[in-house]
Amino acid sequence: MNGRKELKTFMRNAISVAEATRLVLDRVRVMPTEEVPLMQSIGRTLAVELVAPQPMPHFRRSGMDGFAVMAADTKQASIGSPVSLHIVDNVPAGQVSTMTLQPGQCIRIMTGAAVPEGADAVIKYEMTAEESGPDGTELCKVKGVVAIGENVSPIGVEITEKETVLCSGVQIGAGEIALLAMFGIHTVQVYKQPRVAILATGAELLRVEDALAPGRVRNSNSYMLAAAITAFGGIPVVMDQVPDDAVIAKQMIRKAILEHDVVVTTGGVSVGDHDILYDVTQEWDGDLVFNKVMMRPGSPTTFGMWHGKLIFALSGNPAACYVGCRLFLRPALRGMMVADLIPEPRIMATLTVNYAKSDRFTRFICGRMSEQAGKLTAAPVGYDMSSVTVSLRDANCLICLPGSPNGYQEGALVEIIPLKGICE
Ligand code: AMP
Ligand code: MG
């Protein structure tokens, strides 16, 4: 038995997190595209370029409630000596005046309305007063000077015709969907979301519906992974739990691979007697890319390709499972959807406590970041143990501590990976 354990440990070639990430990304294939209704495009990745079919605004737009005028008519105007102009029309937003403004005239206009022909400025209401002329005409007394172009948005000032408005690969958020809507794009070409099969292994696992039993734990990792995959933009599919039997496990994984885009397993990748995922990867006809990463928790994190699909075999320990999926599954899924055109920025924070543990491997610790006097700080939360699920609830970042013989001192500047809606 010892001999077998040693073999499992020593046959593994530990690679760095950066190298492992590169090996994953090298194997990522972009998903096909699909057309979805505008509302369903939120959060998805645009798969085409949006070129402006017309300029925006597409008419000269008033930026104020007031009067459309010829700027030259206001040249002599002041509070003490207003200039009177004849009000000849009224344009609410959405309407267009049929008149062409002549010198000495003005047209009442609302914000967002089309500035009439002949007018070259809009003077806001606050700088005017209305009165009736002697012949019953309506007059506007202009109490100040307006410059040509004042309060008028010219055609195309925001977007010119044929300009690239959205690049393929952008994630559709508030600003992007507003532009799609503005240009009348009601169905959108987006990358398909990868469907990710989640398989939990471990004879100790109960289903969520099951009553607790001595020595048994409920399968919580599948749901943790489902939430993370949803946050990354994928579609999680929680499969039946896998029994501790390498033959059945292999069959179940094979079936999952054929029916999904990606497979993620949890548990059974380390050196225990029942770590069947390891056995599966030793006996399959797939490509085992790595099975040890220089990181903690989750050093036995395993990745391979089988039937052309990516398979991630993550540790069963909850924190290790999460770290593995955050570090490797996330970029893979994002890459499949061509999301993240801009690489994630490196975010640095100051450690507020000593972290004494020495290590050869990089540690990823559940942490809490906060802002103190304009400075980002971070400290570990809870017990620093990979078996502790509750730390994930409390963490809003992972603190990354590259291997160091002496640990880290309070005040050290360290990299963090924000979590929880900020950058899941
Ligand atoms: P393993 O990676 O299979 O050696 O499991 C390591 C630890 O994680 C053990 O304490 C398992 O009981 C626990 N564990 C494994 N899989 C799960 C799961 N799906 N949900 C919750 N805990 C798990
Ligand atoms: Mg196990």
C-alpha cells in the first residue's frame, strides 16, 4: 500500500501556477456562436463587431429646454437690454419643425428635440422671458448672448456613421446593451456558454437531500462549483455523484464528456487509497496535461483532455476545490467565450498581519480586503485550512503568497484576487 502511495506522489511533476494556466489556455477552443434576444445578451460575449449604421445623434439635438435662435440675433442682448425675437413655432422632443428660422425669429424647443433649419444655437429658458407683442404675436426677450453651436449636439458628435461601436469579444453590460438598443439590434450574436458537467467523487458523500450519517458529509462542492461556473459565465450541470470505483467513474466521466463542453470533477485526485480520479487518468486514452501544481491548497489539481474536451479534476477539500476552479476553470471558460479581452489587472494589497508559514509552493489564502485611508489592505479569514468551507463565505479575495522560506511580514505588499461579484 505504501509503495502505491509513493508511486502516486513521486510520479507527479509539479509545475508553477503560471505554467499550468498557460497549458490550460493553450488547449482552449472558442465556442460556436448563437443569436439571442437582446435581453438574453446581458453578461454574454458579443461575437460580432457593431458598426454604427447611422451617426448618433442622427439629427441636431437640443441639449436644453429653451429657444432655438440664430446666435447672431443675440449679439447685443443683455439683462439690461434684452433682444426681442418672434416665437414662430414650438418643437417638443420627438417632433420636427417644418419651418426654417429667419433672422429676428426663434422657436420654442425642448431638450432632445431636433433643432430647426436656420437655427444655430439654443438659449435656455432661464435666460429668456416671454411676452405678448402689440399685434398679439408672442415674443421672447433674450437676456444674454449665445454662441454658435451652444446647447446644440451636432450630428454624429457621439458616434459617427460606420464607426466601430462595439468590438467582438466585449462582455455585454449596461453601456454595451444601451448601444445595441440604440442602434435597434434586437437579436444579438454571442458566443455560446460552455456547458460544464460537475461530478463529485467520494464514498463519504451524501446528497443534499440525504439525512446526515456518521462519518458522512453532504456534497457541497458540486453546488459551490455550480455557483462559480455561473459567475464565470458558464452553464453548470450537476451530475450524479460518482462512486469510488474507477471503472464506473471512467464510464460516467466519459458520458459527461460526450454530452458537455467541459467536465469538472471534485475529490479523489490526491494520494489516498480511494483516489480514483488519479487511477482514471492513468488508464484512459486521454491526454494528461498536469497533475501537480506548485500551489496550496490544491497541489494535486489535475487537468487533461479527453475526446477533445477539457477535464479538470479538482481536489475535494472545499477551499482547494474553489482555488482550482478560480485559477484554472475560470480562464478556460472565459477563453471559450472570448471574454476578458483585457487581461485581469494585478491588484496589490498590504498584509495587515504576519503570515509565518514557510512554503515552497504559492499559497492562495481566503482573505478579506478592505480599504483603509486610500490603501488596499488584506488579511486571512478564519482557519487557514483547505477543509474549511466557511472561510469561502467570509472571503472577498484570495491572497496569493508565492513560496517563501520565512513567510510574510505585516506590511508586505502582496497580490490579491478579488472575489464576490467584484471579479468572480
Ligand atoms: P479528497 O480530495 O477526495 O481526498 O477529499 C478531501 C476532503 O474533502 C475530504 O474531507 C472529503 O470528505 C471532502 N470532500 C470531498 N468531496 C467533497 C464534496 N463534494 N463536498 C464536500 N466535501 C468534500
Ligand atoms: Mg476522496
